[in-house]
Amino acid sequence: FFVSSCHPCHYTLYGFSFVLYFLSPYFFLLCRLFVRLFSSFSFFFFLMIRRPPRSTLSSSSAASDVYKRQGTMSTTTTPPTPDDLSRDFMRRTMDQIDAWLFQDSEAESEDTREPRPVVKLALPDVIRSAIDLAINPTPRSHKDLTAQIDKILEYSVNTASPHFHNQLFAACTPEALAGEFITAATNASMYTYEVAPVFSIMEQQVFSKMCGLLGWANTQEHDGIFCPGGSISNMYGMNLARFRKCRSLGIDIKRQGMRACPDLVCFYTEQGHYSIQKAACFLGIGMDSVVPVKADQWGRMVPSALEAAVDKAISNGQVPFMIQATAGTTVIGGYDLFNDVCDIAQKHDIWVHVDGCWGASVVLSPTHRHLMAGVERADSVSWNPHKMMGIPLQCAAFLTRQNDCLMPAHAYGAKYLFQKDKLNTELDTGDKSIQCGRKVDVLKLWLSWARFGDQGYADHVDNLMDCAIYLAQQVTATELTRS
């Protein structure tokens, strides 16, 4: 009855049968049987017309249609599916990258070819005309994307060129690039062990190696985290220095904020990186509380000037909380005298952070490691392998020998993510960072370091220093000749 009642036309039949009920019981039974048959037939007919029509194209012919629209279809072969098209595009793009990266090395081995310039410098309007940067409502073919990639590479700076000297980074090792590709393919995030188990363990292992090279004993518990650049690493150094100073004064800086703090002040060499000023701005300390200290002709902070600046601040009622020393200043490449800096800091219980973003990699070389003498006494160090070690941007480590600061200073403890009762919580690093999602930066470093080893990187650093000395000698000789 329910099925038949779903059809409006059946009400008429039921009404007619109801009238006939009074005329003939047998006729009523015949009508009821007729209604049942009609209802069943109409119900199944309804299901048939509601069923989605079967596609007139098979999956392979549908893929053919996609490929034909791209203009690359061969009628004599089995057409690939759209997924195959994307994979083929990815492979061809890798070939483009390989050719672009290693064209110079191939060119220099053939007398008939000239290495390409570091950059095909063009005005912004020329680049806009050369590359179709529009994002359209409709899809673009892979063939079109490949053509755009050719143009993108053509107008990009070739930082892998041996003639690229503009910045404090340069060519990357193929192993490190492979690590970057795998990092993108795995697409993990470094906040909990369960989402990045291999990389969490790898990061711990690499940090242990780096801390050992800085002279921090293996018996000590260290801490560290990869940051999105050296400027953030330096800001971490400042934040931890403030956290520890406030904790010693009985101030909960995370809850009370700067309103509960005394007049804090920090110091750095006048040749130091500007990121310390920005860090003071972002942390609410203020740029006026960052005191530049005189540097000598080699770019090193003058210890007597530092001590005088600290004494002056204390006499003015300020509270010194950090000294930022530098390993490799941006312009001159100066290395501060870390032992002298740490002696002054120890007198007044001041955190010492070393900005070694550029120059910390010299610890890899037994020949030049002396430049970092005393760094083992520092509280924290910034070290960017993407500068001197040939690792793709970004690979910036923040390391500290104070293992009781990084997590307490930065953690919030979101219960949905950092549960206390799960396994391997000691490998959850997300709460040490100001980020939640954090890119894996360790694999590219590990692959390159594993390939070349300590000796390979020692030779690499020695070669870089030899090249710098040679260039300085050539400049000096030229100046003497002109004079």
C-alpha cells in the first residue's frame, strides 16, 4: 500500500475500487490485484529512469580526450590517464631543472660553448611580457606550463653559477637538492613525532652533531630547533635571554608581559646584523634598548667598550639581559672575541647569544676552527647551513646549551595536539617553535653531510677561505698598483 500510494494517479484507482466494493466483492479483489501489479511495475520503472546513464566513454577514451586537448596525443599508443600526464610533467620538469643547474659545468668542458650569465637582467615589464603569470578560470595544459618554466628559469638568477658573488649563499649540493625534493614529496610537518617520525629522530641526531662541534659536551643536554631563517633564530636567542632573566627575577614574562619587567637592555657589535633591532621591536623590548658597541678594524666588538657600556647601563638603573656576539659579520666577516665577551657576561649574569648564521660553519675545519674559540661558553648560537654548507634555503638552526629554556619559553601546550599521555612526547618539537606547522629542514642537510662527511666539509671550508684570501690579495695588489 505504501508503494502504490506514492503515485498520485493511484488514488483514483483506489477510489474507483472503493465504490465497486459495494457492488461486487469479487470485482474489488480483481481491482486490488490490478493496482498491486501496476504499482510494482511503476516503482521499478521509476528506479530505472532515475539511474545515472552509463558513460559513452571508457576511462581510457576520457583520458584520450584530455590528452588531445593538450595537443600531445598519439593515436597509435595507449593514451595516459590524467594522473600519468601530471607525473610526466613532473619528470620533464626535473629534467629542466637538471639542465638549468648543470649547464655551466657542461659548458666549461666544451671550448665551443660559453657559460651562461649569472642573470639575464630585465626590467619588470619585460618579465611580465615574457612570462604568462595569469591564473585563469580554466585549466592550462602541461605543455603551456613547461613553456612558462623555461621562461621562469631563463629570467631567474643562477645562484649556482661560480660567478654568483652577491649574497652570503651560493650553489647547493645535488644531495641537498635531492633532500629538498624528498621533503616536498613527503610533505610532513615537524610538530609531533607521529607525523614526522624519521625526521624527528634525524633532527635530534644532527643537532647532537652540531652541538658537539660547538664544543658542548655530549654529557650535557642541549636543545635546538630549525627556524625559517637566521633572523628568527636571533629573535629566539633574545626571547630565551629575556625569559631566563625574568624568571630569575620572579617575573612570568609569558603571562605578565613587558609591563612587569624592569628596564631591560642588550648589547651587540656595531657591525652586527640588523635583525637584533627587529627582534627587539617584535618582542616589545624596543630598539632604544639595543646598544651598539664599538668594533675594531677587523669588525670585532671591543671588549673594553662592551664592559663600559654594561657598567653604564647598570648605573642608569637598567638590567642587562643579553649580549649578542657575532661569528662572521655581514660586511667585514669579523669574529668577536667570545672568551672576552663571556667573561664580561659571567660577571653580570647576562645571556650570550652568538649570531653565527654565516660564520659558524668554520667549526667544520680544524684549520679555521680557532675563529670560534670560546663559543662553547655561549648560551645559544644561530647557525645557517644554507650559507656556507651548500644547503638550499632555508636551513637555519637555533642551538642552545641551556636545555631548560626553549620549551618553557615558547610552549603553550595545546591539548588537542600535544597530549601528555601519548608515547614519544620527548620527540614532539612543535611547542618549541612560534610556528605550528614547520617545514622539514633537516633531511637536505643530513643527506649532504652524510655524503661528504666531516672531511669533505673541512676541505670545502678550507677552499672557501683560500678563495677569500686570494681575492683579498688580488684586490690589495690592484690597489697598490694603482697608487
